[in-house]
Amino acid sequence: MTPAPATAHLDRARSGIREALAAWDAADLSRVEKCCQLLSTAVGDLRVFESAVRTGEVPASDEVCSTLMAVKMEVVAATRVVDACVAFHRGLAARTGEAPPVYNADGCLAEESEGLESEVHA
């Protein structure tokens, strides 16, 4: 692989990260899942580029290495946010029996069970 196609993978990875962050909506689980898919694709492109750097197909200059590390850190940060959000949605679904939460006028969960209320408001 020559540097140009390898660099195209890096460009696609960066574009995928930007697209994932632009599509981000923590309240919409389908958009969270789309962000996860975009980040997974970006990681694949990043791995191809990193492989090209390791094999010498792309010269490993200081600029290339720092760019590679910066993009990796962007992926790590975005992935942590997505993972936390997915875990929150899964936990919420488990607590509510997979029914969406309903709040009353006081901002408290309506129809809380007796056992859950003390846990939630502790």
C-alpha cells in the first residue's frame, strides 16, 4: 500500500469520528448505536493506517506518530461516552422492565414500586 491509500484510511477514520460526534444524541439509543457503528468503522480504518506505518509503507515521522496518537485518543474519548450511554440505557431498561420511564409533575418517577423507591431516592 502506498502512502496515499493509507492516508485515505486515516482521513476516513477522522471523518467517521466527526460524523459520529455530529450524530450524537444521548437520549436516542438508535443514534447512539449508529455512533458506535461509525466509531467501529473508524477504528478499522485507523488500524489499516497504523499497520501501514508499522510496516514502513508510510514513513513514521514525528508528525505522523503524533497525528496517529491524537486520533486514537479521539476514538478512546468518544467510545467511552458511547459505552457509558449504552450502559445507562441498559440499566434504565432493566430497572423499568424495559418500559420507558414516566415522570409525574414533581419530576419523580411515576408508578415506582415500593422496593425501588427507597433505592432511587436514597
